[in-house]
Amino acid sequence: MSKKNEIGAENAPLIGLAPLMRRAFAGEDLTPLGQTLLERAQTYPNDAHAYMDFSTVLQLTGNRDDALAVQAEAIILQQLYSLPANREHGRVAGQPAVAGAVGGLRQRLAAAGDQPAGAHPPAVA
């Protein structure tokens, strides 16, 4: 991994809420990550991603007041945040291929056509 993409590096990509929540709810101790993000924010005071991710870690570890204060600083530095799409084989990772999704939709619509008016189509696994 290049230095640019390391969590402790200046202007590292935003980790984001969902990955941090998954880690927290899986029981991972976020303290070391929080420490790294704090050090990064102190070293690079204009790194809004460090502030926003640190704010999220604080919130997930029960430090609401501190989290909101750090989040306010992040928003002062940068108002809009976005996550780059993680692409694998031309599609967003973790998402079903379009053909599979369309096929599932066709199955549901076909099943719904065989149902009485107002009935819900059966769930497709």
C-alpha cells in the first residue's frame, strides 16, 4: 500500500460511516484507529477526512459531545464528503451484477402476475 493511502497519511481517503460501524458492531476495539486519526488530525490540521472519521469513531465509542465538536470542525474544513466507488469487474463491490438483479426483478414481476390483486409477490432468495 502506498504511503498516500495509509490511514495515518495526509489526505488519506475517508473511511466513512458504514465501514466504521461494521467494525464497531463486530466488536472491534476502535481505540487504536481513533488514536491514529487523532494523531493525523494533529499533524495535518487541514485534513478534513481525519476529523470526520475521528468524529465517527468518537460517536461509535460513546463520546457524543466530543464527536459533535470534532464533526463541527470537519464541516468547517470541508462541507461535502464523498466516498470513491470500490469497483470490481465493472461494478460496485458487494452489489449484485445488473443481470442478476434484473433477473430477480423479472421473477418477482412474473410471480406477482400470478397473484390475486393486492397480493404481495413471494420473496425471491
